[in-house]
Amino acid sequence: MTRERDTIFALSSGRPPCAIAIIRVSGPQALAAAQVITGRDLPEARRASLRQFRAPVSGELIDEGLLLWFPATQSITGEPLVEFHCHGSQAVVRDLQASLATITGLRAADAGDFTRRAFANGRMDLASVEGLGDLLVAETAQQRRAAIAMMGGALSRKIATWTRDIRRLAAQVEARLDFSDEDDVAGAGDLANLGEAIGTIAREIADDLAKPSAERLRDGVRVAIGGPPNAGKSTFFNALIGRDAAIVSPIAGTTRDVIEASVSIGGVPMVIADSAGLREAGDAVERIGIDRAEALLNTADIILWLGDAADIPDTSGLLIQLFPKADLADEAAPTGPGYRLSAVTGTGMDELIAALIAAANRLMPAPGDYALSQRQRQALGRAVESLSEAATLRDEILVSECLRMALLALDELTGQVTTEAVLDELFSGFCIGK
């Protein structure tokens, strides 16, 4: 029996001790294993029934709980699947799994084994699998919504539409190649019209590529605090993240390195970073800190600027002008648009946080929309590149080859064309019982 045809088992609920534990068994021997453990015939499919769970060799009672099974046509793995719902003590879970391991043809599952079988048996495509993986590690509501959209097939449905349209155009090109010397190939159209249709699909896919990435959704919007030395950046940083992470001192240039904190503000994941003040460096160490601060500002999604508007660095991120130290009577009145605030008294902090959340939300997927992973973006990028090239060509053979390459890229997204290395990397990130 090959490893793929082994029957696998694993704890699929929370780590014991817990109230209830669920041990799943999937594969050709799953139903026979359930009969061995219970010593009875199976209940009706998809109906939970009370059973005693006993060790196969000694007959010792391990626990009493619910047995539930699903036929291959109605299980998530596409195989016969059994669930033992038992009490969640360490002893029960350990002994029940040990008993399953003694049954011929059964083995403990590897990470992602259940989901991998669902993919192999056509229950899920690769895009949905990646959505499930994102859902398992989701920490914020936005991450959860985007993961559910991906897992629910939002991207897969778009890919199906693009694939259908590209295949239709490829068929027209093939018709021109096969019957170019006949007069009844009017449905194929001319290459100019085909190029326009191909370009339309390329632009649609490019629009998807322009959406926020899964990495930003997972890791958080990068927010950098910038300004000159002694502008109150570290005090503001501590107030924003809710703890004293940065050293605060009246001495200018106290902060020499980049200090980061991952937080969720208004349900939006963010990475807030404090850095050295921008000025002419006094020594080599400060020069390094300033270089890192400039690099931070250049790569940030949002910059909270506490300096003079005339000194704003050249960055691609969204800049929000702040006027700190509003609690100091001798602080000069601000000029120009921005937020006057005090990290000490809290003045203006609520308004700033509301603006920060609004700005970060614009960088996140829309509610109910998905976010593309690096792998997905690379595949879609290759599809756009092939389609864009095809739209400009006037040689049927070259157009046909470009369309074929675009279809291959789309097939990679759903897993119709993939490699074991890609699958191994993807499923290795799943937990054992999923």
C-alpha cells in the first residue's frame, strides 16, 4: 500500500486537556478501524451515535463518546472518514491514538495530510487550500474575511472565467492555423480583434494584481514615525502601541536604531516603527541609525511625520503630518493641514488614530475580497505578461504559444499544473490534524 493510500489519523481539535477531543481517520481502512475500536457495526452515515472505544488487543475500555462517519462522496477528504468524539484528557487522546496505530494500514497523519487528500481528490483546488491555510492563522477580522473569500472560491471563479475566455480565443487562433486556406472560418475573426480581446483579459488580471497583497494583510500595514531629533517620536510611539517600548529622553538623538511593534488598531494589523531623528550625523553610529531611518521611511506604507513640512523626505507612502507636544505652552502654533496632538495628555490622539485606521483600511482588501499571496501574484504576473505579448503579435503561431503559457500560469493557481515541491512547501505550514 502506498503512502498516499494509507489510512491516516490525527487529533483534529485543540490540544488536551480540553472538554472534547476529535480524532479523525481518513482512508480506505477508516470504516474497518472504527469497527475494530468500537466492536460494533457502524451507525447510519453522518449520524452521531454513542459508542464505547476499546483497545483492539486487550479490549480495555478507553472512553465512551460519539462516533460519526462520512462516505467518500460526502467527506471533505474525498475518502471514507471517521470521527471519534471523546473526552479531551491527555490519557484518552493518547491511548485512543495508540490503539489506532496498532491497526494494519493506519498511520499518524503528517502536517496538512487531510487537506492534501482533499486537494488530490478534487474536493478543493489549490487557491482554496491557500485560503484555508490563511484562515487557520488569521488573527484579525480582516484576515478572516479575506481568507474565507479565498477559501470560498472567489479567486477560483475568476480564474475559471479567464481560462474559459482564453481557451475560446485560443480555439479561434487554432482555427486560423488549421483552416486559413478555407473560406468558412469567419468565426475566428482577424488578429486585430483577437488582440483587443486578449488585451481586455490581461487588463482584468492586472487589476487583480493591483489589489493589496496577502503579505500586507498578514504582516500588517507598515507605519513609520519620522521627524527630527527630540520631536517626541518615541513618546508618541509608546502612546500609540500602549506600552513603553522605546526609551524616552530629553537628550536629542537618544533613539539610534529602528524599534518595531506589531499591533492591531481598530482591527487592522499594523507594524509601527520608531527610528532615529533625521539630521546631520554626529558620529558613525548615529549615521547608521539615520540611514536605517531613511530606509524605513522609504519602504513604509504610511509615514507619521513629526517634523517641519519643508523637511518631508521623498517617499512613496501616504504621509500624515503631525504637530506634537500640544501640551507645551511654548510650542509654536502649527501651520498647514495636520493633527495637533499630545502623547502625554492624549489631546488629538483619537482623531489621529481614526485617520490612521482609515488610511490603513484603504491599503487592505475590501470587505469580502481576497488577497493574493506571493505565489499567486507571480503566476498571475506571468499570465499578464504572456497575454500582453499575445495582444501585440500578428503571427498566429506565436499568439497561440503565448495563450498556452497564460493558461499554464492560471492552471498553477488552481493546482491543475504544479510540482510536488510546491505542494510540500504549502502543506507543511498546516497543522497535523488539518
